[in-house]
Amino acid sequence: MLKLAFVFGLIILLLSRRWNLGYVLLLGSALLGLLFGLPAPEILEQWLIAALDLKTLRLVAAVLLITTLGELLREVASMQQLVSSLQELVTDRRVVLAIIPAFIGLLPMPGGAMLSAPMIQEIGTELKLSPERKTYLNYWFRHVWEYIFPLYPALVLAEGVLGIPLSRLMLAQAPLTLSAIVAGALVGLRQIDRPGEAGTAVGEAGRWHSLQVMALSIWPIALVIILSLGFRVELALSLAVAVVLVAAVNRVRPRPLGRVLHRGLSPRTALLVFSIMIFKQMVEVSGAADALSATLMAWRIAPVVVAVAVPFALGMLTGWAVSMVGISFPLLLPFISGSEVYLNHVVLAFAAGFIGVLLSPVHLCLALTRDYFHADWAPLYRLLLPSVALLGLAAVGLWFIVGL
């Protein structure tokens, strides 16, 4: 237990000093092997086994292509067109305040809330909203899909670490997305007076045009979902098809396409995914997971407490869902699985970890959005805390229901 605590503490220390997570996890996996008595050649062998595993390679490809598709959609201004069409179609600006960041949330990318921030600023100023409420609305609704949307790397990583079907995980966590939307509406929208209508000046022809723009903007994401979930096509292949078709349909020229590929096919991102799977492998083969499980069971700490505390702490410390899943889920495997994975524990662990991510002051979207709107921390957290409390209650309810 002390050995694992030392490695865990070192990981947190290095992350707090802004070391690259991929390198930190490689260092942590090496230390795990050495402290638990594995010779250096065997550690390297296990690294190779994990890195060359077909599941790992598929995971790396999927995450890189998710990033590439996001960069490509940004390059062709797909999301900007989508948001413009929404403003013409939806008459209640309060609803637009939620829909704009939610649609931008369909484009997984670090700091993605900044894409919708200027539009929220414009509408929020018209409605005389405080900087904190504008920050909250832009930030909260940007993240309502992360529990279920198959293009989010953290969800894909959770599938890879746990070895359960992505569709099963998405279905189990769907109520979390619904709860997040309800919480955002109750906390963020309920106290805003109903404004004048926004889309009444658009005629029938204009509305039809806006619907066409929406369809043309969202089809690549819909295609990936239909191929991967509807026709069971490998996620990486579905993403590759979408990338090729978007580039072809929009006639993206070689130079901008090169920029997209340079940003999307990031070696840093690939290293991170490899490192997470190597860390998972070392946690398993070193006996660290068994040691942690035995110690906590001896202390009579309930598995459900561990499943909540560990991901929540990592979410708060890192502010990144990928880090939360990549570090905590391999450690949690003895507590959230037996002969099979306990899905109710998984849902609770993911929700607890993501609540930590949402509250973390080092979360990139929160930091950037707060700075953009010049919001103060205290009143902003007075909006965030009741929202995550509602989300937490929903997660606890799911833990009971899914476990039946």
C-alpha cells in the first residue's frame, strides 16, 4: 500500500508541476514495476505487450482521428454555420443560450468552450446577464455530452480500460446527460426573464435554409454515430471515413489539410493513450491492484467509497477527464469488477470523477471562459455547486437502479 501511495503521490506532484501526463504515467508504471519486484527487462517486455496490443492500437487510432475530425470541422467552419442557423430557428434566446454551447460540445477539443463564448457574450449582454451567469451557461452546457458521446476520448478510454461495450456504457450513463441538462436549466436559465423573440424576422424560406445549413453542418458527426453504433463499424474506421468525406465535400486544399493533420495527429496525444494503457498493464501485472484491494478490504473501506473518492480527487487535481479515467480506472478495476464489471460502480465512478473535473480550477474550459467573461470565482461556484449536487444525486440514484 505504501509503495502504491508513493507512486500515486509522485504522479500527482509531477502533474501539479505541469509535467506531461504521458511521461508521468510512463515513469509511474516503471516505478510500479520496480517497487513490486519486477526486473527491468520484464518491465520493458510488459510495455511492449501493452503498446502493441490490438486494443491499444485501435484506441490510439480512434483518439487521434477524433481530434482530427474536430480540427477539420473547425477548419471548414462547420460549427459556426450550425450556431448561426440555430439563432435563426429558435425564438427564445434563453434556449439559444443553452443550445449554442451544447452544439459546440459535439466537437470534442481542449478549450472548446471558447468557440461559443463570443456568441454567449452577445446574447447574454442583450439579456443583461452577469459575467458569472454567462460563464456558467457557456461552460456547463458545453459539457453535458461527455457521459455518452462516443467522440469524447475519456469515454472511449473508459471502454478500453474496462473492456465493456461502448454502447452499454453510453446507455447506462444516458440519465447523467439528461440530469446535467435539467440541472443547467434549473440553475442557469430559470431566473432569466423571458426575452423578446429572436427568430421571428426569419421567413419560411429563411428557416428552410437554416435547417439545410444545420443538416450540412452536423452530418459528419451523425455519420460516425450511425456507422459505429448502428452498423458496428470499428470506431477508428468510422472516423476515418468521416474525415475523408468532410475533406472531399468541402474541397479542403492541401495546405489547410496539412494544418489539420498536424494538429489532429498529435504525437503528444498518441503518447498519452499509449502511456495510459501501459500504466493499466503495469498496475495489473505488478500486483499493485491486488495489494491495494487487499489493504482497503482489510481496512473495511467500502468499494463504493473508493469508486467515488479516487476519480473525484483526480478530476479535481488534473481538470481533465482523460487524466481522471487514465489514472483512476486501472486502480479501480479490483473494486468495480468481479467475474464481470459492475456497471453501477462504473457509472458512479465516472460521474464522481467528472464532477471533480467540472469543479477543478485548472480545467482549461473553465479557466479560459472565466477569464473571457471576467467572472469572479465565488459567485461562479455558487452556480456550479448546486448543479454538480443535482448531478451527484442522479449518479447515486443510478448506482441503486443499475445495481438492481
